[in-house]
Amino acid sequence: MVVKLWSADLTGIQAQPVTVEVDLSNGLSSFSIVGMPDTAIKESRDRIRAAIKNSGFKFPGRRITVNLAPADLKKESSRIDIPIALGIVVSSAKRILPTAALKNKMFVGELSLDGSVRPVTGILSISISAASKELTLFVPEPNYCEARAVKTGTVIPYRSLNHLITILKGMEDTTVPDCPEPEAQGSFPVTLEEIKGQAHAKRALILAAAGNHNLLMYGPPGAGKSMMAKALPSILPSMSNQEEIETTMIHSAGGILKEKSIVRVRPYRAPHYTISHIGLIGGGTRLNPGEVSYAHNGVLFLDEFPEFPRRTLEVLRQPMEDGLVRISRASGTVEFPSRFMLIAAMNPCPCGYFGSKVRECHCTPTRISSYRSRISGPILDRIDLLINVPQIPLEQMVAGNTGLTSRDARELVENARQIQLHRNHGANAWINESQLKEICRMEPDAETLLLTASRKMSLSSRSFNRVLKVARTIADLEQLETIQAPHIAEALQYKISDFFESGITYD
């Protein structure tokens, strides 16, 4: 008799239901698993054999065949350990547990040699899948709080193979661990109040946060570029429930979910420039998410922008444009969401002081040209805001704080995002091109200014649309329905830069 159980595996961040079929037959003692299992699942045979014995059950000395269906889906994790072990125990001794007790239930968990269970990744996605199929989900106890983030469906935690069988027999009332409500981040490492001067750069930060626009800051070392990037999370709006679920699914699938609970704070990822293109975009042997996906609904900060390898930067093109990463390998194709806000910082030259009035630059023109050429035109075309961050006078360093606080700026950003959510169901940076004309309505003089400036600046179609989206964000901050000429003028100034011209100076 074949025993069938429900389990699940991940494809990208989406859970795929897996039927575990266990058959015991007469013949020489053997244990085989079929259905495209990877190395982790093939090695589970030894774990499962030891776990069953150490849990007090007799491991059958018969021919054991385990089929993981569908057979054309590659299974790549140890989360199927528990259903395989449970199926073997039930098949070998029906008196231990009737097969009826396994109906309408889904099981996931990694076994230890002593029969205890370890937590697994991707539980939130699996919980969503189980709830959609109206299956009761059994998860390792450390995964319970993450699974319960899905308000629908039934989730039951367990601690070991013995404990799971006891629960299924109805011999023990299920006790669930406390799941304290995750709190939103109340304090930040850097706030706007701590940044002296730089009013123009702070304005650009607010625009970037309000519309989810990409930002590139350039200036000499010590001007405060990295500090302003670290202050950005303090003015970002709160995440919606859908954004929290999406972000948690990615972090859970990648195994970086902290405290096994739902993510309530927008991600802030700052990889070092030695990162590989696979680490940034995702992929690898098991097709894991990359930094662009871990930064989904949050910020990806790339400091020392030109120091990143050219190939690494070029892989940013598609996710910056589409908000989606599609990775195809011989093992399959997966998709990861990647709607992030790119914040980049760089020096004007290798030594950092080209054009500075404070220190002399020692770089040759060839070195400067080579340094700047590491950032390609297509990448720059996808940058919405390009700003100069000059070295501020020492007098401002000892002066008192001026300008908006993070609390005030965050309130402005929240109000602008609410307008955008109500009007276009998302941030302005992700307005669909087909809706651009309807959403970004301009006054006649604003349209004339944009057309005239675009011709003079030879803006590409992409840059033209991005200037329009930034202008829409400026109008939203002022709570105006139509874009006016001053909004276009301000948006254009973030595209006009002397950085790639000789003779740049920092006042």
C-alpha cells in the first residue's frame, strides 16, 4: 500500500506543492528516492534512518521507494525530511498511525539524527500555499511565528518526529509559542538632524524617498555621502501589509530572515564593491535571490560606485527598469521581485579631489576618464537624481541644526506616498508608460519647458519620462494635481550635471 502525504518546495520565492509517496515492498533492503531530488534530499536517507531508530521506531528492512511528485520539478532542500520519515513509519506499522490521520495536511521540516526537527526556509510561501489549498500545515516550532503571518489557514507547530505523531494521534493538545507583534523600527543609526548643511542633497533624499527614485551622489571624500544614505531609512514610509509579505517571502527563501518573523522595516542593503554579479543579481547553484531582491521594497546602497566591476553594474539594468529579475540556468528558470531604490555614491576621481578648492588632485586626465567610464551611459540613463555633494565649510560643522528633521521629512514622504497609492497604486518611479500621460498631467507652460529643455539636453525617451516622474513627485509633495513649470525646472536640474565635464569645482 502506498502512503501519500503533502509537502512543498520552493521555486524562486513561490511554494510548489509536492506529493510524497512512500511504498514498502518485499525484496532486498534498500532505500531509494526518485523524482529529481538534489544532493540534500539524497543525503536525507541516512538522517531519516537514524531519526526513525532514535525516535523508538523500527526501521523496516524492506525495499523502500519514495517518489516526489511532480517528477519534473527539481526538489532542492531538506524540508521534505519529515513527510518521508512519517510516510515510512506509517507504512511499516499501520497501528502506530492510521493513514486517515494524514489527509488534508501538509508537512515540512528537517530531521536531526535524534529525531528532533530543525527549522527550514521559505515557510511563509509554504504557509500561503497550504492556506490556498485548505490544508493544515505542520511546521517546526521555530517556524511557527513566520507561518502565522498569513492570517488564513491552520498552522500547528511540533518539536520532533515523536511529538508530531503524538499530535496526529490526538493524544496531546497543541500548544503554540507566543508570537509577539513585531515592532516597526523606532530608532535609526543616522537621522537628517545629524547632517550639517547639504540642504540641496537633503531635498534630493526626500524626493527619492517620496517617489522611490534612483539617486547618485558625487563629491569629495568626507562630504557626507554615505552618512546621507544611512539617514534615508529614517524618512522612508511604512510598508503596507502586501509589501511586508513580499519582503518576508524573499528573505525567508534566502535564509536571511531574522527572528523567524515578518519583516516590518524596509530593507537597507549595502554590499561591498567586491561583490560578484551573481551575488548582486542572484543565481548560483540553487538559484538564490541576490542583493537586488533582498532590497525589494527598500534601498540598495552602492558606495564607491565606480569601484564595482563593470559586469556587476551592468546586470542592474533589467531590475532597475522592470523591478523583476529573471534568472535562467540549466537547472531551471526563476523570477525574483526587485523593486528597489538605488542610492549610489562616488568620488569625482580616484583620489577624490578633482576640481576641489580644498586639496589638489593628483590624478592624470587618463585616470580620471577611465574612472568615470566605469559607469555606462545606460546605467546613468536610469538614474533619476544626480546631485553634487560639496565639502561643507567648517563653520557649519559647529553650527546648530537647521532644516527639516527626519520626523518632518517622513511625514511629507508619507503624505506623498498616500497620494500615489490612491492614484496609481504604487510609487511614481514605477508608473507604467501607458499611464504616464494620464497621471503626469502638465500645465501648458510646463509642457513647453520640458520639451524645449529635452531637445537642448538631447534627453533619451527614458530620461524624458523619468524627469516627468520626478516632477510628478515634486507636485505630490506640494499636494497639487497638475505638474507646473517650477516642478519641471527642479526635476531638470537633477539631470543637468557638470560632473562629466572638465573644470568641475566644489564651492
